[in-house]
Amino acid sequence: MRRKEPEVSTVDEAPGRPMPLASAREARRLAAVRRYAALETASGAAFDRVAALAARIFHAPFATVTIVGDDTVRVIAAHGLPPRRGLVESLCAAAVRYGGPYVVPDTLLDPRAAGDPAVLGEPGIRFFAAALITTPDGEALGSVNVMDVRPREAGDEELACLRDLAGLVMDELEVRLATHRTVEVERELRAGAERLARTLQRTLLPPALPRVPGLCAAAAYHPVSADEVGGDFYDLFPLDGDRWGFFLGDVCGKGADAAALTSLVRYTLRAAAVYDADPHAVLANLDAVLQQEHAGGEAPAPYCTAVFGVLQPDGDGFGVTLATGGHPPALAVRANGVVEPIHPAGGQLIGILRNPHFAQVSARLNAGDALLLYTDGLTEARTPSGSMLDEDGLTAYLAAAGPTSADALLTTVHDLITALGKGVSDDTAILALSVPPATRTPSSGSLGAA
Amino acid sequence: MQHDNGLTVSLQPHTSGPRLLVVAGDLDHHTTPRLRAALEGVEFGPDADLVIDLSGLTFCDSTGIATLVAAHQRAQDAGAALLLAGLDPDIARVFQIMGLDQLLSFYDSPEEAVRALSK
């Protein structure tokens, strides 16, 4: 059993010093002062007017509004006093720690005030009256004080007005606290949401693309909004032997639901490719998984569009087999600058249709060729004329840029997105692949298959 | 991007021939439930077809597409036809890329859709 501590400590009667009461009570009071952030933030025209009114009501030359901290007395408003002068710190602190209205008719006769520099020196305060600024739960934060240079009495009416003014200060502090808390809560919520968005975004996109011998690969994500997670995804990963798989797509919707769906799609595509890398089969697998995900659900059916491809090294280039489900055409920028779609006709949305059709096509990427996969944020962007950029607009832009590489393609598309500015209303993911141009050295052989 | 056009959905009273659902404005995450509710109130059956007039449609996002696809499947199950009319060329282009042109029937105008049904 712990011995019961006495609730009130011995009172120190030293004159001119605030009288420490129960330390627990003072700790509660200081906690209230900190809660109202009064020591840091409270000041302003409202408090200045309170001080001016207090002085006028008492026909006194000076008035202050003070908040008493641990070992500081902070003046948050003053009337009639020269700066840093006439602050009867000892009396302000004593008022708060005594509780209740507090009047000193003649400071020279009061032991707590006698040593105060504002009493002994300029401006020579002789009269002091204070009303406490008290929180709804009864903690005194500070006081509204009136001072005069001659000894005098305080009338009941004057003291009642002073108490009302102290009440006004408290009301104002309450409003400021509520505002402060709202702002704080909002800031925390926002920071939390942004953290979540960044974390999710990291899980949606691979941190870095792997190095594929004989191939250059580059990817980028252009979000429209920093705080809303989009549903675009891509990846490039090794398959059996020397084959590589890649995909890029877009799930319906935005936000947390879209993010969860994106993860499901990404991992399903990778797992399906391990089982059977045939692009058509991979998309059919994904479709089955998404259909199951929705089965019997009330929510709108989740679906996505995607391009899935397999790269097979072949001489100085790669054979590419591509399947698409409802996704805009991949565009090849050939070594001679010609831009052409690599796009099987007729691929449909994944996950939402009965007996959907997924189309597949084979092509080659030769030395100097590049391949661009993108999401519809790019092609559905509006040009300055108000029309949709579309595949034709993108093709023309790429053709004007000429033969390219994966990295240069990324820059080209970045420039285009920048130029379209506000015309871009959806996130855009970009995956670019290219085969380095044939070197002109006489030594023959395939390119840098390390 | 904000789509502030709102959405109006109105089912024209059945006189003769198919019913006509007129949809105008932006079909997005916020407004699609209104279209879904209207479509759920439509009874499909043999000779109980529906033409959706989309000539006033200014925007259609993924939830709008999902709702139209779901309505098409309900109509198909009931042996009814669901025809889309007056789609904006840009939205039609998006539908085409998604392969929905193989599924849904598009007509330039509601009148043309009604004529196609009466053949």
C-alpha cells in the first residue's frame, strides 16, 4: 500500500513571490495553459479592446490581459502602459494562484506587491484589481488587470464588469482552441492520407525495372493529383529461359478501392505468367479472377484494361507477342522513324464481360526500334483545340520526334504531357522498351547480350 | 478534373415501340447511381426493348461503362434489345477501344435506333 500524500504542500510565505499551492493543482492549471496554446499564440485586436474597456470602466490609466505560465507572466494585451513597463508580475501571478477576484487597494501595504519594480519604480502602481480568466473546467489561465497610480477602492459594479471582460477573453480563447484543434486534426488527416497514398503507390509500381540484356526499358508515372491514388500499373519481369514478360494497364476507378484492385491485377498477371506465359491465356486468367472477385457483389463490377506481352530474344532484336484487353494500341517507333500500332483488333475489357474476347498479335522489335505502352490518360487528354489527342495525335507527335530509345521516348511523352497541361485529366503510366541501334563497326554479331 | 454538369435521367412514357431513356450530362462516380436506379426500374422482356439516348452525354467514366454493360446483360438475359443512340464521337471512340462496339449497338439518333428495332 502506498502512503497517502498530503494534498496541500506547506505554503511559502516569502513576500514578493507567488505563493506555491498544491503542486498537483498547479500542474493541472499549467496543463490548461498549454492546452489553450495561450502562451504561444494568444494576442490580437480582440484582447487589446478588452484591455482598453477595462481601463475605461475603472477610469484608470492602465489595464492588461495576462496569462500566467510556469515562471513567466505573458502580457497578451496592454492599455496605456509603456512597453515592458508597469507589469506587476507578482500580483498577476498571485491573483491566478489565489483564485477568485483580487483587489489590492494600496500596493505599498501588500507584502506580495511591495518588492515589485512596477510598484517601487516607474510607473509607480498603487492600485491593482484582477478578474480571472477561467476555463470551463475551472482552471485559471490568467487575468484581466486594471492598475492606477493612486490608492483607491474598487466598486462592485466595476468588478462585475471586469469579470465579464475576463469571461469574454475566455470565450475568445475557446474559439481559438477549437479552430486550432480543427486545423490540427485536418493536418493530421491530410498527412495520414498522403502517407497512405505514397505507400500504396509504391506497392502498385515496381521500384525499378530489371536490366534486360540487349534491351533498354524505362517507365514513368504521371499522376494528375498528388493525393488521389490512380489505378495505372506496369511491370517488366523475367520468365522461364531467356524470355521476359511485361504488362501495362489501368483499373477502373480511383482511390483505395482502385489501389486494392491494382494489386490484385498485378499479382494475378505475374502469377498467371509463371503458370502459362501465353499472353492470351494470361489475360483470360486475369478475367476469371476478376469475375470471381465480383461474383454476387453489390458494388460495381471491377474491371481493367491491359496489354500483356512476352519478349523472346531473337538475333539482334526481340520477338514480341502481345495480347490486349480493351486497351489503347501499343505504338512501335521503328528505326526509320515510322510509327505503327502493334495492336491485335478486338480485345475487350477484362473482368466484366461474358465470354470476353482477347486478341493477340506477334511482331518484332529490331535494332533501333522502340515500343511505347501507355494508359488512356494520355490519349484521352484534350489538346488546346478541345479535341481528344487520341491515337492519331500521339502517333503524329512521336513521328515528328523521329527514331528514338526507351529513355528518349519517356522524355518525349513527358514533354507532350507538359505541353497538354490542364488538358490531361487522368493519370498516365508509360512503359517504353527499345532495342539499341545496330553499331556500324565491322565486327558482326548480336548486340551486347551479356 | 471536375465534371460539374450533373446528370439528368428520364424515361419517356411508352407509346408504341421501345421505351426511351434519355440520359444527359456527366456520367461519373457520383451520378451513375441515378442511372443505375433508373435502369433497374426498367423491365426487360421479349419485345420490351430499350433505347438509351446518350446524345446529351458529356462525360462517361468507368462506373458509367460498368452500369451500361450490366444493363446490356440484363436485357440480353431477358431476350430484349438495348440500343445506344447519339453517342459523342470521343466517347464512342473510348467504347470502341474497350471492345464494347462488339457488344453494344450504337446508332446516330434515337429515331434510327427505333427504326432498326422495327425492322
